[in-house]
Amino acid sequence: MTDLTREFCAENVELVPAAIAAGARRIELCDNLAKGGTSPSLGVIRGAVRCCAGRGVDVLAMVRPRGGNFAYTDDELLMMEDDIDCALYAGATGVVFGCARGGELDRDATLRLITRVREAEKRRGVPAQITFHMAFDEIAPQRQLEAIDWLAEQGVTRILTHGGVAGTRIEDNVACLREFVARADGRITILPGAGITWENAEAIAGTVGVSEVHGTRIVRL
């Protein structure tokens, strides 16, 4: 699939030039990947934006104040709102976040963060992408399809998902991912991740029926 968009997950800017040269067309910028990714610094975001400028490569910044679960306090949501402002002010194409609580999509928290993105869009006059990250996989399976509907209705750009429990083989989650794609029905993009590499990316994308894939080894470095 020559038109396959490969999103490279980067902990800093060190590997970004090589990833772009190897075919990455979007960078998800995170700190602390050992904890699943947290918000990168303003300096790192600016560095990545400079690196990607003029190359047709988007930069999405993680918005997550800590590792652990995705149920955030009001104080943590305030931090996340500040991180959204900083990332978009620094020139990021968009942001990546997810809120889930007790096996449910946390709609109140998610809507609060979406609203902050929309406010930042108005200030800078440029649309921003929103990815709902793998907090989606913490939502109970019987509630995930309705979560797709709601996120699509809010104008979220894409959902990053493994399609199953963390640690399972991505190949074993193809049926679930295909169900997500069918439910999304072009209203929102399904972005498979975790366990996808440069070696299996095209096969997984073709089998699932997606045009975007995500990973730390999504291109051959």
C-alpha cells in the first residue's frame, strides 16, 4: 500500500529525521514511553515541528500528565488543558489524549479537552487534529461501538486502538479492528497500533481495511 500513512511514535526528536527519511508521514510525540507515553516538553514539541516543517509530516503531541489509568482529577484536567494550549501554540498539528473511567468513556472529561482544542483552533486560525489514544482499549468491549459513535459526533479525527487487551497479538485482533472500521464508516479514522512494525504494517492494514498504522517500529530505521 503505497498510500499507507505510517505514524511513528517518538519519545524525543533524536530519531525523527531518520523516521521521516524512512517513510514516516506523521509523528506522535510522547515522553516516557515506558509508562505508555506522557506529555512531551514544549522544547521537544518545537524541535519536532521544526524538523517536520516543509516535509509534509504532521506532529501530534501526547496530552497525558502521568502514567497509570486514564481517570483524571480536575487538577489533572487543568494540566491537560495547559498542555493542549502549549502544544498547539508550539505548532503541533494536533494532540493525542484519552479519558476512561470504570470501563466507560469519560465523556465529560473528553468533551472538556475537545472544547479546549476548539478554543485554541479559533485563536490560531488553523484546525487541529485530535486522536483519542489507547485509553479506548480500557472501555468495556460492549461499550466500544457506542464510544466510536460519540467520538465521531464530537469531530474527533481518529481512534488509536490495539483492538484487544494489551499484550495480545495484533493479528489476533483483526476481527475486532474490522468491526471498529465498519462502525466508524468513514466518520472517524481507526488507527491500529501496538504490535505493528515495518515488517507487518502493509499486511495488517490491508487485512483490517485501514490507510493508517502506528508504532515505534513502523518504519525501518
